[in-house]
Amino acid sequence: MTDRNDAPSRRSLLSMIGVVAGSAAMYHAMTELGFAGESTFTGPPKLGAPPPGTSVLVLGAGIAGMVAAMELRDAGYKVQVLEYNGRAGGRNWSLYGGDTYTELGGFTQKVGFDPGQYINPGPWRLPYHHQGILHYVNRLNVALEPFTQVNYNAYVHSTTAFGGKPVRYREVQADFYGHVSELLSKSTKQGALDQAVSKQDQEILLAALKNWGALDGDYKYATGLEAGERRGYVKDPGGGLNSMPIAGKAIALPELLQSGLWTAIGAGLAYDMQSAIFQPKGGMGMIGKAFGKALEPLIQYSCKVVDIHQDEKGVTATYIDSEKGGTRKTATADWCVCTIPASVLSQIPMNVGAPMKAAINQLPYMAATKVGLQMKRRFWEEDDQIYGGQSYTDQPNTMIGYPMWDYFSKGKGVLLGAYNFGTPAFIAAAKPPEERIKDALEYGSKIHPQYKDEFECGVAVAWHRVPWTLGCAGFWTEESRAAHYDDLCAIDGRIVLAGEHASRIPAWQEGAVTSAVDAITRLHKKVMS
Amino acid sequence: MKRFAIAALLTTLAAAPALADSAGPAPKPAARGAAAISGFMAHFPFEGGQAVYEGVCQGCHMPGAVGAVGAGAYPALAKDENLETGAYPVLLILKGQKAMPGFSMQLDDKQIADVVNYVRTHFGNHYSDKVSVDDVKAMR
Ligand SMILES: Cc1cc2nc3c(=O)[nH]c(=O)nc-3n(C[C@H](O)[C@H](O)[C@H](O)COP(=O)(O)OP(=O)(O)OC[C@H]3O[C@@H](n4cnc5c(N)ncnc54)[C@H](O)[C@@H]3O)c2cc1C
């Protein structure tokens, strides 16, 4: 790329912007590839009554298992659910003060948070178009509140830019839009776009660029009050005397491009990240709890399924007590909806055909870590005027999430001190929980020096160490989907799989819901045929 | 090689934005220090078999390579007769198997050879024949 010391030529600048534009396009393409995003949910399934006495065994009481159980029960099936944990919800889970969590390897954490404080180690947001999960949230009367995805006053931070000092999101976004629209205006006026844009449309384009980038009358992104209306001021306008605003100085384009901070300003662009987004009041785990209560007599907890066998007559699951082990027991039904994550299921003997086996066995699970940090006071609100949303950093914690409830309360607050995937999450998983917390404190204090004085206690969840998922979510690629996805979803004899992993909305609860609805709809059809 | 790695990275990243918030790490060849390991598919910064084991493998196989059991399990690599053939762990690390992801993009040939040689001679394993960097390269 450009030499850091030389002012980049216009041509190299444009090619860099090409990289930026390209990365947005690439991101878009990736989004398309990885998951369609759009939910297929058009309402709960209308199954109709099965032959009297028809039974279904549901394995796993996560969102997928409980959607399946609830709809099958409502349709008139005899339903039994076996769940490894002593609670309902699976990855739908919140950790509160007083909770104890033991990860694989026996590392036990006692959550020291105050009453009312919590962290969502897994899912934390519900986009408005995830109408499937929102349907069940409403049906179960779980209260929602807004989730802030983009906070313009939060920070973006790079260890190698601006002397490691964090910059406000709004400044980076305003300056990036401003510089790019100035460049494009210049190109337009110099005739560089004559081939692509008609003379008449060029006038409109110029007006749009001026508007989009907050340019001045000369189509310049100048340091001035126009820019201040977007990026904020050094001193805000006020009332009475001495009320004149003072505009800040825009970050120069080369510095801005080289900082890499422009990567952070796409935070709310993706379809899944667009407002409105919601979170359950009191923690994401409220959904799982409410589901569990609604299905009370059907779910049998602390049952570790160790074998799944089908024959012409039905399906038998063999299970042992999750904690105590001991005697093997069995549960039998005519049909089975298995929502055990593929990572775990790959280790359970199950007589299905080779295509489904191969599909289960080829799906690795992603690494992810979250760290919750309780602070004595809400300094991000009191000192930095940050109310909810996230700050982004190029350090391994990748972000700091601010609590999106109890704003302005005088008391404590729990920050999401780290939320990462891939390499930094693998590295975090290899450390004991205390060290993950220590790291998160170290990284976070580069952005909020207040950490050092205000930290009280924390909890760290590395998803590869979670005993009942062995990872965050199924890690599909375009190739693996083409080769195996249909085989994973197809009914094999009396067994159908469901869950986040059997969806094209991976790592979202909407995937678990739509997968369950689709699986039981097909299963019911088979029962009736 | 570079080009392949990047192309592969793009396809494998596909699932990440479902949770990640930004378009991913900036194309900053000069990422240094802590930032160098923040990327989804960033190279693991560990040198030597023990460092790779403790920095990556023990996340699942646990300190002391004793493995762990919950609803699912991670096998112990201690006193593991399956390690007799050096090619077996190399293949697993490159391609993955069931719940073990492949690490071909995040570990280089030397790191893989080193960690395989380390595991095969520690934790009660005594397989002294060495896997070479070229052996790993040939299996990619
Ligand atoms: C870090 C992270 C962030 C996420 N962010 C979001 C988000 O913001 N929004 C969103 O909507 N989604 C998010 N998700 C994804 C969401 O959590 C999942 O897609 C969804 O919860 C999966 O539901 P499921 O029913 O398919 O699987 P699970 O919830 O995993 O349910 C499977 C159940 O099977 C049980 N089980 C496993 N093995 C056995 C066994 N041998 N015997 C009996 N039972 C067994 C498990 O205990 C579990 O209860 C996130 C996930 C993670 C990890």
C-alpha cells in the first residue's frame, strides 16, 4: 500500500478507496454466502392432529428442542424431552451473581456479580426481522427492551494509530464519509466519471455527495461547523454568552485510511445489525427459562444421551445422569427430533445412514469467548457519556460492550470486556478463566483507564470449553454446505436433526427456530403419510 | 500460497459476521503486538512445540493432555497409542476431524511439526521418530 511518509497520490488514494469499497462489497458477498440472514418464518406451524398416541422424543432443550416440543405437544403428540443440563435454554443463557459455572477441565467460576447484574455469555441480541424467535418471545410474555448496536459516541481504537488513543465512532465516520465524498466530487467535476454518470445525474450526484459528506460550498470537507454537525465539536454550542461552538479538526485522509479504523464504522450496516434490535429484560436467558416453565412436565433434566438407536418400530435413546453417571436408562418413542449440537452428536453412536453421518462429522464449531466485568460505577456513562452500544479495538478482546439497561443508575454495571472469535478466542480458551479476565482488563484499560480503580469481579466463558456444545456454533463454508447441508437436514428413518447447525442462519437463535419448525413440519408429513 | 490463504480466509470468514460486528480486520500487514492476533484467522504467535500446545491445543485437550468429559468429550493425548504414527496427528491438525477444527491456516509447517513432536514425546508418550517440516508440507 502507500508509503506511510509520502503523501499518497490521488491515484493511489483512489485505489485505496477501491480497497475500501471492495471490502464493503466483499463483506456483502460474505454475508450472502454465510447466511441468507432473512428468516423464512411465516408463523408457527399448523400441523394438525397426529394419529392418537403418536410419540416423539426430543433430544436437547435449547431453543430448537423447545420450539419442536411445544409445537408437537400443541398438535397432540406425546412428547418427552431429554436435556443434559439442569436448566432449559442451552446456549440461550445468562450468568447472574451467585451462579456457578464449571467448564471442561473442571475450572469452576462462582459469579460474584451484585443482584440485578448479569452477562449473556452467548446470544445477546434479537434483530427485528427474526420474527420466529420474536414470536415465541411474545407467546411466552418475555419482556423486551432496545439493544443499541451503533453508539456514535463510543470509541474505536487501534494500538498503532493516533498514539493508541481511542477516537469517537462519530469522528471516524464523519471524516471518512467527508473525505470520500470530497474525492468523488472532485473526480466528478474533473470529468473522471463522465463515462459512468450522465451530465444531468452528475449534478444530482454532487448534491448528494455534499449532503452525505457534510461538504462546504466548495465541495470541500473542511474543518468547520458543517463537519461539526456530524463529527461533534471540541466545545458544543450552548446558551447565553460564550455559547459559540468550537469545531474539531478532521483526521486527514491518509491517517484515517492507514489507521484501519474505518473497518469499525460498518457496525450497523449488516442486515442482522440494523435497528431495531432487542434484548430480553433481565438477560437473554429469560427466554429459555420461560420456555422451560411452559413445558414443565415434558423436560427431563440432567440426562446425558449416550446412544441413539432406531428400528422399524421406533427410536430409543439411552441416557445416564449427567453428574452422577451410573445406570443406563432408556426412553423410547415413535419418532425423534435430535437437537444435540453436531460437535457432541459426532461422538454419540447413532444408526443413521452414511450421508447424515458424514454431514454431522464434517462440521467443526467456531471459537468464541466472552468476558463479563463488574465495575463499581458506570464510568463509561458518568465520565465518557457512553450509554450502551460497543467500542471496537484491534486488541484481542476486539470490543467492549456497555450494559443496555439501568442507564444513569448510580450503582454498578457489568461490561462485556471481551467478545472475540477465531484465533484470539482459541488462545483465550487455552488459558484459565482468571487469565482471560486479566487480559480483558489489560486491553480494556487502554481505552478506559478507569478500569484499574473500578473493577470488582468477572466471569469468562470460552465456548470450546462449554461441556454441552464444544464450541460456539457450526462453522459452515460454501463448499461444506454444498456437499453436506441437505443430508444433515433430511429425515433419516425416524430421526430428524434440528438446531442452529441445521439452518442457513448459523449462530442465531432464529436459525434454531426456523430449523425446528421446518423439521417438525416435514416429520409430521411423514407421520401422516 | 499467499493468494490461496486469502481466498480460503474469505470463504471461511463467511460465518463469522453472523456474530462479528465489523467487516473484519483491516488489511494491515504491519499489525504488531496484541493486534497481530486479533483477526479471525490470524496466525498463532507461538514458537516451539510446548508453546503451541499450551497456547492452542490445551484449550480442548487440557493442561497435561488429560482430556475432558462433559456431554461431549476431548480425548486425552496422554499415553495415547493412536500417536504411534506421526502422520495421524499431522493430518488431524491440518484437516480437523469431527469436533476438532483444522488449523492449516493458523499454524505453519514448523509449528505443526514441533507440536506433533512435542506431544509424541511428552505426557507419557515415547515415540522418538520425528515428523519433519517437509513431512507436514507434503500433507497439506
Ligand atoms: C457467543 C455467542 C453469541 C451468540 N449471539 C447470538 C445473538 O446475539 N443472537 C442470537 O439470536 N443468537 C446468537 N447466538 C446463537 C444462538 O445461541 C444459537 O443459535 C442457539 O441458541 C442454538 O440453539 P439450539 O437449540 O440449536 O442449540 P443449543 O442451545 O446448544 O441446544 C442444544 C441442547 O442440547 C443439549 N445437549 C447437548 N448434548 C446433549 C446430550 N448428550 N444429551 C442431552 N442433551 C444434550 C445441550 O445442553 C443444549 O441444551 C450466539 C451464540 C454464541 C455462542
